[in-house]
Amino acid sequence: MNEKYARITKDGLWNNNVVFAQMLALCPLLAVTSSATNGLGMGLATTAVLLLSNIIVSSVRHLISPEVRIPVYIVLIATLVTLVDMSLNAWAHELYKVLGLFIALIVVNCAILGRAEAFASKNSVADAALDGLMMGVGFTLSLVVIGGVREIFGSGTLFANAHLLLGPAFAFLETTIVPQYKGFLLMILPPGGFMAVGLLLAAKRVIDRRHAERAEAAATVAAAS
Amino acid sequence: MKLEELRGKLVYQGLLLGGAALLTSALLSFFSQATEADIKAAEAADLKQSLAQVLPGEYENDLLKDTVTLTGKKGEVLVYRGRRAGKVEAVVYQVIGNGYAGNIVCVMGVSREGKILGVRVISHKETPGLGDKIEPAKGDWIHSFEGKWLGEPAADKWAVKKDGGVFDQFAGATITPRGVVNAVKGGLEFFEGNKSALLDEAGGVK
């Protein structure tokens, strides 16, 4: 049982990461990751929706006919996103002003429909909840890493304006990596997003291959002895 | 097993879709009503805060309630008015400039004497790193309007330096500041043209 949870966790964070393995959600990703803070905000909002949609889809999975499942999922997800949007607007208005634009983008995030379809509709509620959480955390981490890379090269800072998103307590996160940096506009604009994603994707492939080679070498040694 | 059979029936599928739509829309309309008041209050507070930025000082009335709508060059303009001792001391309204990438929406506060109290950019789509120095968070440029009026600088000097005026342009972005300067100048002309109605004199709307 524990092994299963470990596998779901590892899938979400690394092996089957939304961005770097499934290559989903690239559209919202390129749009919002001009800074690490924006990436974090979008990631957290997506995680909340992903967790809720996985739980709901999984708990009604026996009731839904396979023939009409997609429209039902879409209605569910759109409703959840709208609820999150309205409650942030009403009760966390400062946060909403930062994230407002991104929240509506979550509806078009195919990763959420993807998890409802591929995982939540076939697994128990607990498994689906963990999967949603881990996929969301994996997505958040990817967004923060890509946003961080673009922000460091583009404007020489990291987590700028974090206090707007997380409150004044998190102002310590805001660091200036390169003082007096003139800025490198290309990295802030969308083409920089493609470059950052491409390079990070290549890096992940290299790490995975090294890992596989080492495992293979260990296996041959074990077989030979 | 019964559910399995049922799920294949067309009627069940129709009902399922309809039921899902009905449930979610009921939920949404309920929630929308529950949050409406809070959202309105938050937005009003927001507006008040942005008005306060271009209208320093205390006013005795509620700015959001003392408004007048006038016709400007580009359509109707909603003007908020601040009073002291019953007299309109300052007005705030929106002006729109033509930027490099679409409209630049600004609010400006003007005193009774026609002097600029402050200008802020509310929304724009200018290039990050070049044109966005019009935001107060990214540069002091927007403060260069404070205290100016139509006679200081003279009318033909109300332009960026490249066009023979007094306002700085940014390296790599002239169109953006030019758009803002023109919008603010237009705003001042609007003030002069509608002074009596704006200042609620000569039996204006109350």
C-alpha cells in the first residue's frame, strides 16, 4: 500500500511530471512564468483545483457513463474554477489582483482534464486525492523553476513581489541576484519561455538517462558476479 | 450490475448531463449571490485607494458618491469630486492615451486651480522593460506631472523632449511617454473646457 503511494508521489513530482514528462499545460505556463512569484501563484491555484476536481470525479466515477464523461468533467472543472475565482475575489482581493488573470486560465489547463480522465475516473478517492495533490505540487515546482530561471536571466531578481502574493511575512524571499542588472528582455517575453522550457526539458532527459545507465550498469555487475 | 446497465441507456446519459449542468449552475448562482456584496465592497475600496493616490489630502465627502458625467472628446467621462466646506476642491477622472501596444488608461487628479495633483497608469500593454517605466513601481517618471498646468509648461512644450517639449522619454520607448503626455494634456484641456460644470459652480448638478 505504501509502495503505491510512493509511486503516485514520485510520478507526480518527477517521472510523470505535468510539464516535463506529459508536456501538458504549456500554454498557461508560457504566459505566466515571467517570474518565480507568478509561477508559484499559478501553481498553487492549479493545485487547489486539481485536488478538488480529482476528489469529486473519483467519488462520482461509478455514476458517470463513459459516453458523456468528457462534458461532465468539463462542467465540473469549469464550476470549480469559477468558485475559486469568486471566493478569491471576495475574500482575498489583494491576492486576486495578482492572480486574477491566471485563475480563468486554469479552465484551459488540459492537465486537469487529463488527470480526471487518466487517473481519478479509475481509482479510489484517496488515491485520486494524492494524485491530484502530487501532480499539482509537481506542476507548481516546474512553474517556479522555469519562472525562476527566466526571472534571474531576464531581470536579475528572484521572487520579486513575493509579498503581494504571500503576504509581508514572505518578503525575505525577494532577492536581487544581480544588482544593477540592465535586464534581458528576451527571457521575459514568450520566446524566452520556450527556451527555458526546452533547456530544462533537455536537462531532465540527461538526468533520467544517466540514472538509467547507472541502474543498468549496476544490474550487469550484479548479473556478472 | 444494475447501475452498469443503466449507464448505457441514452436516457440516463441525457439525465446525467442535464443533472450535472443543473447542479453546477445552481451552485454557481448561489455562490455568486453569496459573494456579490463582498466583491462589490472590495472593488469600491480598491477604487477609493487608487483615487487617493492621485488626490492627496482629506476630503469631507465620499468621492465615489459625488460624481458627474460629462461628454469629452472621446465620449463620456465619469468625474469623481472631492469637496471641502461644500466647495469642489479637486476632481479625478480617467484619460486614455495611445500607446505602442494599445490604450494606456490613466487616472488624473486636478485641483480647483487646474493644477495636476497626480497621474497614475491603471492599465497598459506596453513592452516590459522599455515602456513600463510609466508605472510608479518601475520609475519616477509619472510623478513629473505633479504641479504642472496648462500654462506651466506652455502649451507647445506639453510634449516629450524629442518633440521639443519638457518631458523625458525613455531609452528605446518614445511612443509610450508621448501617449501619456498627450493624454494628460487632453485631460487638462477637458478640465478647462468644462470648468464650471466640474466645479459645481453656477448652479451645476448637485
